[in-house]
Amino acid sequence: SSDYHIYGASLFAHFLDLRFGRGLIRAVWEELGRRASAGLEHFDRVLRQEVPGGFSGVMGEFAVWNYFTGTRYRLPSRYPDGDQYPQIVATPLNTLAKVVAADSGQVDHLGSTYVLLEPRLQPGGVVLEAQTLRGQWSRQVLLVSRDSVEVRPLPGGQLRLAGWDRYDQVVVVLAVTEQSGNNYEYTVAAQYDPDLIDEPVPQTSTLAQN
């Protein structure tokens, strides 16, 4: 209550409105009225009617939307005035040498963190690993180029990304989907591999017997 965080938290409602429609906001308010409580479990109950997993199902996408704020804003399908929002802070990793670079820290419930890698046209690829010690997390990688953004999940917390020089940014996005608790720990490690390049696309193909 001593800062403006409670007002900034309204951004989540704007996200729900833009992503799922105004009716979801109304349903949340009505549920809070019936329960006479603004507890997160009531938000979650309504969200589960729209999205499998409730909070867990939307926090990863919410974290992705929030990355594209400030000077990173580029997709009008997200926040219409996202270029006016404060820019999310991302931790840069220096991966230009063939050594393991790592970042670690802690995130509170329903919070997120971002680790930024910049290929800078250096050929090859990178091996990524995201470790989370406890709690439920959403783990994703953003592959950002001038004209597109690709969102990939991090199954098992690992990804071998070949031909990374086609991207301007590679961003690991971690979001805690727990509804309570603090200091959930994470570690992100990245190792540049100059030999990790795309396989050439075959110029011909054949059809064989099944």
C-alpha cells in the first residue's frame, strides 16, 4: 500500500480484456461479488472456465505480452499503447564466447523474469537450459526478428537453437504460476556453439512406397 504497485497490477485486467474479451472481466467481478472476496482463487475459478489451467494457463502469455513494451513494442495485436508503457527489464547474457554464461535469481508468485541473448549476426547456435528448483513455472523462449516473433516452449527446460543469427534477440521468459509464495529460484545457462548451424534444405524430394 506504500507504492503504486496496486495500480500497475490493473495491467493484468487489460490483458484479459484484450486477449479474451470484456465478458471475462465481468465474470470475474460477479464471482468476487458472490464470494465477497477478491482472493486469487476466485480469479482462478473464473479463468479455468475460459483457459485450461486458469492462472497457470495465462501467466506465460501475459509475460510475453509484457516484454513488448517501451522501445520493444512492435505488435499492434498486443497492448494498443504498449510503446507508452515502462520497458520490462531483461538481464543480458554475454554468449559471444564458447563458454557457459549463466544468470540466476528469485521470482515471487505470479511474477516473471527475462534473460536476453543477442546473436549480433554471429553464425552458429546456442544451447539453452532453464532450471527451476521448486514451484510451477511457465518456461518459454522468444525468437525475435525484425518482422516476426516466434514463441517456443522450453520442454524439460532445454533447447538447442541452430542458426540463431537469423534472430535479433533470443529471450528466455520464466513466469511463476503459483498463486502464493516468494523467492522461487531459477538459473538460466547458455552456451554458444559455432558449429550449431541449420541443416541445408533439400532441393529435391522423392516419393517411395509406404
